[in-house]
Amino acid sequence: MRYGTSASAYAGRRAVRVTLAAVSAFYVSLYGLHQPVTATYGLFAVVAMAGLSRIPGTGRQRAVVIARLLPVGWLLVTAGTLLAVHTWTATAGILVIGFLIAYSAVTGPRPAGAAPGLQLLYILPCFPPYAPQTLDERLGGMTFGVLLLVLAESLLLPDPPSTSYRDLSADAAMTAARCATELTRPPWTLSSEADAAARSAGEALRPSEVPESERPAGPGPRERALAHTGMAARVLLARLQEAPGTGPQGPRSETLALLHEVAASARRTTAALRTGRPAGPGQLGEALAVYQRRRTVAPRRKTNGETNGETPETVDRVMYRQAMLIETAHAGVTLAAAADLALGRLPEPAETRDGGFWYAGQGAARLWGHRLRAHLSPHSVYFQNAVRISLALAAARAVAGLGSLPHGFWAMLAVLTLTRTTAAQTGAIVGRALVGTLLGALVAAAMLVLVSGNTAAYAVALPVIMLATFWFGPTHGVGWAQGLFTLVVSLVFAQLAPSTWQLAEVRFLDVLIGSSIGLVFGLLAWPRGAQMELRRDVAALLRAIGSTVTSTVSSLTHGAAEERNSLLPLRRALTLAESSFAQFQSEPQRPGTAAVDWHAALIAGHHALRGARRLLAEGPPTETPSPAPAWQRGLDTDGDVLAERYAMVGGLLEGARPPPSRTRPPVPGETSDGRPQGLPASPLYYDAEAWLTSLSADLDHVAATAAAASSSSEAVHGP
């Protein structure tokens, strides 16, 4: 059966599932079992986990997540019930529990989507009356509602499936195999069709192009490996697109053999990803090692000093092409190892020499702890969001308790639903929400006056209004959502106890108080959200890449001792930039500004980290003569120039005026085109230059969009 894929169709299916589960739990408990407490918790458990939460994925995927969170719900309802004994205990509880729940977003999109619903499961019981004797009814109602929701999500109106990240990675690997094969045939370059296919396959793996439910963003080893697989596939495609041309006679036989191995490895990886069975260690790693041992070092010379038809310049170009091919083959080895790790096979040490698989073999608990510790910093947007929402919820609970607000949990619910990651977004939403709530309160007041306690009329109207709430709310905006939800809660509480039109008045007052508190904390706690934080984090990442380039090149050319943890600053900068980018994608963009290719910057960070590890593992030359040969001095200068470019683009992102670009000065002992005179340089020189060239290409993607964004920002806001 085919279902619509529009936003309205998705919202409609979700509204049907929420309404059926919530109303069934409410009516069975209230009118069948005559237990109003059980009915209340059954209905609000469904609203929490399906109406308030935004768990990505299909219905069955959401059902699995909700079922796994049921024990967490028991703990939250129990804690809220026991801590409701005093206002200060309930406030302290939401301060701690609210932070922990919000901070759990660091572990992936599904915990992040479930966090608002889990917050509500604590908020509801932490208000008076303090009635621990009803804990069994509360837990029973919550469990009943959650189980009905799991059944509804699993069985009713399934959503159309989306393409998995594993399938996207398999498609990219197959495209890479075809590109590598094409490079082994005349004219030894990619056709325009192959180049377009490689570009399209790489773009399909961008996080912004992947459904949120399919993004491998969790801290576990398999999720990390799957993300590593997609990144390696993008790098391999980019390296194949950048493959340098060859002479008229075509590539050497050993080059063709290695390209064939790259293609064969990519095809094996494709088959593994599509079948779910690891491919095992292939021949590419061994072929790459043999290729590196046999690569050209210098033209063979006769006894009189003449060469056998090979000039240093010719060999120099050959060695540079070999270095670029080695970069490509390393990406193929990484792709194969990452895919196997994602499918459950632990790679062998020879497959993970560059250190990128630091997480392989580590337990899930340790990796979760590593992720949680890495973001315990005021510079992490996950930490910022957790602090903002927990303080706002605690303030709302204190105000509701000290002010004895009836139905005070509505104020906390308003904080939870209306507080956004930027103050501007919160302010815009609060205005529309208050208008919607006011109109909904007026309609609810009129209804309560006209119907005047007729519970049968309330019971008939509730499913219709609830269906409209969860259908039109997501598609028509927060004003509609708040207005219709005001009608829903009025109908619910009118069935639980006799109510007058003042119930609607209380609802509006609570929303006003809660939204005001949310707005205040939105202004006080990191009001710009991820947009400015992302600029700072990516700027810091670019500077860290530049610093890594300088230190790595210095180690290679001068044999400088490299500290064991020298790459930690780059890893930390990359972690913070990735978290800011993840949140940035969920925030509305400022109108009139051009978009920076943030993902290209993240790829550059991974490329710098992986390449630096590999080059440092190869080690500097055993001898460092004085004065240093021209190739070492030239490599030093190339590294300094590239590091300066990275720092310049980082400054551009932070609003600094870019300094005049510095060109590479001539180095004594070089030809006019910058190549070493005389004998070709050490193979390490070409490996490092290939790495620097690839990093330069990565930076070009970022710099072009950063310059456009800077010009656009000045045009809109002024210099």
C-alpha cells in the first residue's frame, strides 16, 4: 500500500496513531476502570512520547525506541511523585533530571527526539497533590498508554521507508568502483558522466541530505563505524575525481594494478553493505604495501651521469601521481575496514594503521562515556541547551509552587514546548503561541459555559479535537498547535472533574508565565544558538587544521619529536564543530545570507587527522642533513602557506578582514615551477605534498562559500 509523503500526510498518520492510543487509554481507564489517575497518566504518556516527542524514523522504529524507554519512564514518574513533597525538592529534581534528559541528546537523534516527552513524564507527577499512595495507578496508567502507543506505531498506517545510510554508502562504494575501473582505460580520466555520478553519490551522503532517522550519529562502535564508512566513501570519490592525468603512454602497469585493486575492494565493500555480511580483509592493503615499496625513487643513472631516458622532472611527476594514488588507495582501505566494522567484524591492525579506528574494540559503555565527557563544556551546544532548558524548567516549577498556580505544570509544559535554541526564534514563537492560546482559551471558555458539565459531549468532542490538534498543529504552526491543545486539555480536565470557564483562563495564564520564563532564559543563556557557535567552532577547527599541518610537516622535515597527544586539539575541535553543525541543521537560517559549506570543513578536519596520523606513522627521514635539502625547505614553506590560508578562512568566518594572501616564495635549490632541482626528493615529500594538495582542495570548497557568505552578510547587515 502506498501512502503520501507530504508533511500533511505524515502529520495525519501520526495524529491518527496518537489519538487512538491516547483516547483508548483515557476512556478505558476513566469510564471502564473508574480510575481518573490512571486515565490521566495513560493519556499524557501517549501525548508525551508521541505528541511532544519527535523521535525520527518509521512507526516500527519509533515503537522500538518507546518500548526501550519504558523503564526510564517508570523511574521518572516515581521520582516526580516522591519529590513532589516540597516545592524545593521538586525544583531541585527538575534542575538535575531536566539537565540529564536534555543532555542525553548528545547520544544521537533518537534520544534527542524523545527528551521532551521524558521531561513531561517527570513534570506531571512533580506537582501537588503529593500522593505517593497513588504511585501504582500512575505507573499503571503510564505503562498502559505507552503499550497502546507501541501497538499503534507498529501496526497502524505505516510510514514509507527511507533509504538507509548503509544503502547510500553501498551506492557510493559501487560508484567509486566504476570510477576506478574507468581510470584504467583510455583516455585514463573520468568521463563527464562518471564525474557527475561521483559527485551525486558523495552529495547523497551529506548529513543534510540523509533523513534524520538514518544518520549514524550515536556513540556506539557500529554507528561510529557506519559514519566512518560514509566519510571514507566521500573521500575515495573525491580522490578519484582529483586523480592527476598521465602521459600519452598511459599509467604504468603497477599503477593500473593498484587501481584494479581499488575497484575490486570497493565492489566487495558494496556487496558486504548490501548483504550485511562482512567481506573480510581483502587484497588492497597488501597491494598498497607492495606498491609503496616498489614506487619510483630516482631515475637510474649510467656511470657517466646520464639517465636512461628519464629526467628528474619526469620522475618527479610520476612520483607525485603515485603519491596521489596512494592517498586514493588508503581511502579504499579505510572504506573496506570501516564497512566491516559497521557490520560486526573487528579489523586487523594492518587495516587501521592511520589511527582513525581508535574506537574499534572498545565497549559501548566506554564510548558512551567518552561522548558524554567530550561535550561537558560551555562551548558545546548540547551542554548549552541542557543548561538553558533545565534552568528555565526549574524557574517555572519554583514560580508555580511559590505562586500556588492551579495546573502549574502547564507553565512548565509551555517552557518545554516554546523554548528554542535561539532567543530570536523563541520570541517569534512565543508571540504566535500566546495569540493561539488566547483564541483557544476563548473558544474553550465558551464551550464550557454552553455545554455546562455534559461529560458525554466532552467525550464525543475530545477525539475530534485531538485529531485536529496533532494534524494541523505540525503543519500550520505553533499558534494552531497551542490553540487546539488548549481545547484538548480543557476537554480532558472537564471530564476528570467539574470545570467552569475559569479553566481556560488558568490555561492562558500558565502559558503566559511559562513562555515568559522561557523567553527570559533564552535571552540570558546563549541567545544566538548554534549559528554563531558554529562559526566559532569551525573557525577554531580550521585553525587547528593549520596548526596540525605545521606541526606534522615540521616533524617530517626536521625529525621533530611529535608528542603522543599532539592531535588531541584537532580531535576536540572536530567534535565541537560536528555537534554545532548537527544543531545548526535544525535551526531556521537567517534570511538573506549565503550558506557556508560547513560539511566540507568537517571533511577537511577528518582528512587532516587521518593524513597526519598516517604520515607521522611513516616517520621522518632517518637523516636530516644540514643545510636541509631543497625539498625539505619547500615542504616547510608549503605547509606554512597552507596553514596561513586555513587561519585566514577561519578569521573570515569570524568576521575578520582577510589579510592579503601570501604566495609561496621561491626556495633556493628549486626550479621555477617549485620542483626540487637535481634528483627527485624523498618519497615522503610526495606523500606529504599529496596530503597538502588534497587539504588545499578541501579548503577551496569552504573558502568559496565563506567569502560569499561574508559578502552576503555585509550586504544585509552592513560592514
